[in-house]
Amino acid sequence: MSLNKLPTLHNWLRLRHLQLIETLADTGNMHATAQQMGLSQPAVSKMLREIEQMFDFALFDRQPRELVATELGLTVIAYARRTLNDCQHFAQELDTLRQGGYGHLRVGAIFAATAQVVPKTLLQLKRQRPLLTIELVEHTSDYLLQMLLHKQLDLAIGRFTEPRQQEHFSYQEVASEPFLLCADPAHPLAREATPSARDLEQWPWVVYPSNTPLRRMIEQAFNDAGIRFPLNRVETASVQSTLHLLHHSQALALLPEAIVLQQVALGQLVLLQPPLQTPSLGYGLLRRKDEPLSANAMQFYEALQSVLDSPR
């Protein structure tokens, strides 16, 4: 597509076209798309053909059983998702404001932050803005950054998982979280003052998935201590699943301090003194570059700073 087509494209491309592109990407099927959008299949086919003629390239490869996005098509699909999410957020916020509210705020946070810091921040923010609607998504950093990129979140509390993410997001560290070795109170190692390296090798583990910052930290800690990384392991980013596995097996895990201390206070976990060093990992406020924070997002950040500055 040549640059001189851009003004025409801006005038011609409508939200209905973007909805079609997104639905085709989700279903991979003309018939299913037609049903979801309340159109006939020929109308869907005609609209897609017109869109591709305007772009001057194919968005999807027509394969026997499905539509598969082309490389350029993936870029258009990502734009369609961002734009539609933006429009949905605008409509929700406008509707809330018309009813006397403070709008809508969508926050993503990693598990270390949702144990205590983020809930305390939300409570403080709700005291200041009781009619503000807040949506909290708890997930891993890589997933939250994808949501932030596609404008499904206003901001996130997490960390970079790969260098190229720094091209799209700014990062301001707000806290550093130590990681602690823990087990169920009935675990045989609960009676040991200091477990040995051999002890850590012989028991099953619950660890974070590969290619996450936490997994790399754990692997480095094992390597520095000269301990073989566990072969008998379950990999998950779910805190609830990890806690369940710890309570119903003889597994070990390294978890964020805020989660572990909460469980220790309830008598659900015990702390173990490991023969390895686990550095603290920082996490911070992630936002899209070159895009100012909304008033609600700024107030969330100020409430977050207030919580972090207050005695625990």
C-alpha cells in the first residue's frame, strides 16, 4: 500500500471493518464470522475483499479448512484489536461519567504485587473515588504486557521479560520482592533447621514456567549453589495451583515474600532456610510510551506510592 493511499484509507476504514477483521482472526472461518456479526457469508466475503483491495495486500491466506493471517495481516489485526479496545473503554468511561461516576480503570498486576500491595492501593483509591470502576487482572508480566500493548489495560505492575519490550513501554520501579523457600507444615523438611543441597534435589518442586524472569532467577540460584535443577517438577504461574500442590504433596517452591509470609501467618506454610541465594526481583509501573496517564491512572500511582511508603 502506497503512502498516498493513507488519507483515503482513513476516510474509508470504519469500525465495522475492524470488527470483521478481529472476528475473522478469532474464528478463522467465514461462516462463523457471518453468524457472529449477523451478516450473510457472501457479505462477509465481499467486505473482506474490499478491505484487502484497499490495503493492496491479503490479510488472510484462504486454506481448505480455515483462514490464516498473513504476516502483514497480523499487523492489521493487532491495530484492529487496539482500536476496538480503545473504543470500548471510551464508551464504558463515558457511560460511567454520565451517571456521575469517575470512569473506568483497568490495572494488571503480577502475583507478587496482588498479595498485599495492589489490594491496599485499591482500597485507598476507592476511598478517594468510590464511584470509580476498577478492573484488576492478575497474570504474568509477559501476558500483562501484551494486554497493555493492545490497550486492554491502562497500566500494569510487573517487569520486563525481554529487552525488545522496552521499545513500547516505560518502566518505573516501585518495589523489590524477595523470594522465600517454603513447604507444607507436614513436609519432612519442616523439621530440618537447614536443608542440604541433597535435600533440595530429592524432593519434587513447583516452579515458574520457562522463559519468565522468576524461572531464570531460580535456575541461576540452583546453578550458583551447584545444585541440579529439579527433574521432578510442575511448572505453573498460578499461585493458587502452587499452594494446592504444596498442601497436597511433598513439593517445595520459591514464592514471593508477601505470599509466603501471609501463608505462614495462617499456619498454612513453613519457611525453610535454603543452601542457595535467591536475589530480590524488582517490579514497577509499566505504561505505554509517549502516552500520558489518565487522571484515574495517575491517582492509582499516587495511592500505590503512599502504600509503599507506609510502614508494613
